[in-house]
Amino acid sequence: MDDAEKTRLEAEALRSDYENKIGAIEENGRDMLRESQLKANEESEKILNETRDKVKEMMDDAEARIAEEKEQALKDANLEIAQLATDMASRILEREVSSADNTKVVDEFFKE
């Protein structure tokens, strides 16, 4: 009887030790999972911030290029208008013209 009681007590101690170890392993697993989730959240936030910064930089560059192209287009348009005005003036001055001739030259010029 004493041996059986001793064996039972040893078995209970082993079972208690086993349950404690299982509990510690489960808690360790939960801790690792929480830590992994935190790291994943931090990494995703970092990636999102980097992406936002890159997008903002790209948008700023695009806006600067658009402004430059707009300015160049205006310069080109002004040069073309000046050239057209010069051409029109030279056509008008090439000959002796009346008011009707001026109107005709202007109309012909804009048709071209």
C-alpha cells in the first residue's frame, strides 16, 4: 500500500510538473505571438510611412515638372504669337493696302 501511495504521489507530482510546463509553454507561445504581431504592426506602419513619403515626393516632382512645362508652353505660345504678328505685319507692309485689303490679309492669315 505504501508503495502504491508513493507511486500515486510521484505520478501526481509528475502530472503537476507536466501541467506547469505545458502552461509555461502556452504562455510563452502567447507572448511570442503578441510580440510577433507588434513587430508586424510596426513594420507595416514603417512601410506605409515610407510609401507615403515616396508618393508625396513623386507628387511634388510631378507638380514641379508640370509647372515647368506650363511655363515653357506659355513661352512657346508667346514666341509663336509674336512670330505670327510679325508675319502679319510684314504681309500688310509689303504692299499698299486699303482697309479692305487689311481685313482680307488678316482673314487669310488666320485661315492658314
